[in-house]
Amino acid sequence: MSVRGIGDGYAFQRLLWLLVGTVIVPTILLALYGVMAIRNQNAAIVQQVQEQQEVRLQHATRVLFQEIQDIDAKTRAGAVACASHSRDACDLDRSGVAASWFWRTEEGPPETLAPFDIPITSADTVWFSPNDGGEPMGTFSVQGAQVVWRLDTEALRRRLAKVATDRYDGQVVFSLEGSAPPGPILSVDEMIARWQGPSFVDVPLERPLDRWRLVARHGAADPAQELVGRTMWMLPAGLFVLVTLVVVGTVVTLSSAAREIRLSRLQTDFVSSVSHELRTPLTSIRMFVETLQSGRLEDPERVEECLNLLSHETERLSRMIERVLGWARMEAGRRVYEIEDVSAKELMEDAVRALRSQRLLDDDVDIRMEIPKDLPTLRVDRDAIVEALLNLLQNAVKYTPSPHKIELSAGRRGSRIGLSVGDNGPGIASADQSRIFEKFYQADTLLSSATQMGAERGSGLGLSIVRAVTKGHGGRVELHTVLGEGSRFTLWLPMGS
């Protein structure tokens, strides 16, 4: 059982639940709270607008009945004037009166009033609704005469319009509506259109307008409907943006966490690998030292061989320690580059010389160098670039099958000089090309090739150091590889003066 795998999975699962508990769930609750808050706000504003309309409607109702009382008083005054002069006929038509009838009590009502069921009259005005469903009618008796008159609702509507204009500056429209006869059955679309129309507030009226109702509508756009309309698209848009940000943030966080967990696992593998690699030369060194101390080797050639092996293991241990320390300095940003003008040929020759000193060049390794004679110098740190080239050469020797063919070349592109290291190795898969420069990362193809050839396993820092050194000089690393044919790494560095 792999404890490392369980630990990584548990860490990722714990982070996932932490995100759910601290980000996703609170965001959902906050979104629901926002929905309820907006709905409550809309309801409060709609209620406030309705209350305002109701106040306006009450005022219009008082004005309306006051107008009816004034019309009634003027009509009564005209009838009294006619009766006092003993007239048989009286013209009472005026503003607010649609029609009027005047007769002496002993004569009886005119024939035009026969269809109407006129109630018993008195000195006070008695209101009644005619059988024809028309405008209200009033009747009263005065000094031996009887009067019937019909109320002009158009005059009342004009009075309401004047109130809406003078007092409310056209923000509201009052309408006096009677009981409408049954109409045709509406379709679903017509019903929805009517429901989505401007909102209104109405109130049923008392006599003489008991069959009528007073309606108040917004003169311009309905503010409540405008607000609801705005929030209707703002609410889903805001929720969409919020959910999108949460999802994107969660994905980015989980991706970063997965990368950090993977990096942590690679670091653990790196520590284990380095510990194993350090233990191997240390064990060899201790064994050779004990052999020499015991005095059992009397043959000078065997002693010389033992000393050579001891020197080789010491150099290998020194290289490993120096690589780890160099990487640590670059990671901490403490590495300082000593910039100078150096030719490409000198850099490549120093790298090949360092490779030979490490006893990595056998007879089957063919190294070719192609450098133009008129190539300008580079302005770089000599030791750092030699180290980068050495890392590329070491990979080319380790992971290239025999016979090894390594090509060193240089070229110019604008104000940059490119130093290339090519080999005839197995190439690098496309899935690994974007990750081989990550620290501690080792492609499976490279590891398998190294295992087949018996080469020592690397630490996964070589290409990471190459990229860090190149970037430290303001340059970049370019990779060209073909599976089964080989790879070529090019360091593009600044040109010297």
C-alpha cells in the first residue's frame, strides 16, 4: 500500500471539502439571500406605489362627489326658479346634466320617461340607475313640480382629467368606468398581455355611481413595473456572473492545489532519489577507504585502480551536491551572474571539456561542432552557460542509444545568438514537451531509456536549471524534437558588443 498516494488524495479531498464549506455553500446561501432581498424590495416598492395611488384615488373620489353635489345644487336651483314663476316647462340642461325633464305633479310624467322605473320622489334628490344601463339619473320634487335629470359622466371625466393635470402633473390618469358587458373569451396570449400591462388601482363607488368604479393608472411608465423589469434581468445576470466566478475560482484553486500536491510528491521523490544517489557513492567511498586502510592491496596497479575509482565517486558526489546547491540558489534568487563577452566556440569547448572530465565520453560518442566564423560574441555569465550546456550534453549522452551522435551548433537571429545541442535519441513525446522544464519532472520515456542503458537516474533538475539560467540572461529555450529521430535544444541568448 502506498502511503504517499493516500496522503495526496486525502489532502486534495480535504481541500475540496474546505472549498465547499467556505466558498461554495456560503455563495449559494448569499445568492439565495440576495434573491429574497430583491423580491422583498420589489414587493415593498410595489406596495408603496399602490398606497400612493390609493391616496390619490381617495382624493379624486372626494373631488368627484363634490362635483356631483355642485351639479345637483345648480340643477335644484334652476328647478326652484322655474317653479316659482309657475312655468310649465324648464330647461335645466347645463354642464354636468346630459338631459332633464320638468313637469307639474298633476300633469304626470312625459311619455319619454315611460321606460324608466322612476321612484317615489321627495324634496331630496333620489338617485336611481336606469333600466337601459346608461348614466345615473336623479329626481326630486319642488313647489308642486317634479324634476328628473340625467348625470353627464363626460363632464365628470373632464373634471378628473383636470385634477390629474393640475394636482399630479400628469403622473396619474383617472378614469370613470361603468360595468362592462360580458365580452368575448380571451386567448392565453391576450390574457398574459393584459396581466403584463400597466398596473392600476380602482375603487367601487357609492350612489349615484354605484354601478361605476374609479380607476387610477400611471400616466407615464409604471415605476413599479420598471423596477421589476430591471431586476428581472439583473437578478439572473448577477446570479450567472456570481456562479461563474465561483466555478472558475473553484476550478483554478483545485487545479493549483493539484499542481502543488503533484509538485510536493515530485519533491518527495526528488529527496528520495537524491538520498539514494548520495548513499551509493558514499558507500563506495567508504568501501574503498576501508580497503586501502586494511593494507590488503599490495599490488600498486590495484591501489591505483582503487584510487581512480575513489576519485570518480568523489567527483560524482560533488557534482550531485553542486547541482542541488545551484538549483537552491536560483530558487532563492541569490545567484549573481558575472556578465562578460564570450564567444560561442569557447562556451561549447568548455562544456565538452567538462563532460570529458566526468568520464561520460566513450569511444562510441561522436560530438560534432559547427560554429560560423563571423558569429558575434555573447554577453553572458561564462560558468552559468557552460553549466547549462553541460546539462544538455549529459542528457544527450545518458538518454541516447549507441552510437551516440551529438551536434553542437550556433547561429544568429536578430540580436540573439542561439546555442544548440542536438542528439539522435528517442525524442520527447508531445505530452511531455510542456512539462520537461518543470523542476523534479522526468518523462517516462527518458527514465525507461536510462534504465535500459544502465545510466544513473537523474534528479529532474537538469532542464529546470537550463531554463532558469537562460531566463536569468533574458533569453529563452527552444525545443525541436521528432519521436524516433532525436531532439534539439537551443538557448537564445543576448549578443555581445
